[in-house]
Amino acid sequence: MTGPTMTCDPDLDSAIAEFRYVAQRLRTLDQQMLTAAVDRYKHFAAIKHERAELWANLRGKAEKLQLVPEDHHLGARALLLVTEVAWILHARTRRKPTPAMIKAMVRDMGELAERERVEAEADKVETEFRMRTLAVRVSAAEAVTRYIELSAA
């Protein structure tokens, strides 16, 4: 990749190019894991093993780049995110994205993820409330059933 950089960090730019295939392959493997039949254990195990190797490669590169020095798992996720974003923007514009383009898209994705997280948290609270309400209904039904059985005796 020659010319202007995408991220103002030539090492990160080369990592983005290097891990394009890894990002695509991880997404493919994720889909395959979802559809792998339980009776195809060997295939599932092979997918799981390949995913683990790809994640290890991402973690290793993220550690070298010190993307998130305190958390190598988060660093790997960050490297995967910036790689995917850079290639999405590259495909859209047919040229290398600028650091500003990458930053804007990552920021937007982060804001969207935060909104989805809050929504999921609200759904969780609603589900927990329903579970407690249903547990009370079950207890009430059991109590009434016991009462009727004792009354009949």
C-alpha cells in the first residue's frame, strides 16, 4: 500500500492489509459454526480450531502494535474492527480511506453498538421482570391447586 496512509500509522496500515483475509475468514467461520450440524463434530471442531488460530494471529499483531496494551483480547477486536472498516470504505470509494473517514465510521459504529447495548439491557430488564411475574403466577397456581386438593380431601 503506497501513497497516503489510512490511519497515520504505517504499521497499522500494513496490519489492515495483512489481516483483510483474516477478517473475512472469521466472519465466514462464524456463519459456518452457526450452521454446522451437531452430528458433524469433526467439521465443527475444525472450524473452532481455525477460528482460534485466526484470533491468536490478531491478538499477536494487536500486541505488537500496542492497540490496547492493557487488554490483548480487546486489542484483537479493535484490529479486526479497523481492518473491516478500512476495507468497507476502500470498497465504497475505490481508494484508500483517510484517517478521518475511518475514525468517523468507527465512531458511528461505536455509537450504534452503544445504543444496541442499552436496548439489549432494557430488553433484559423487561425479560427478568416477566420471569419474576411468571414465577409468581406459577406459585399462585401451585398454591391454588394445593388448596383445592386439600379441600377435596
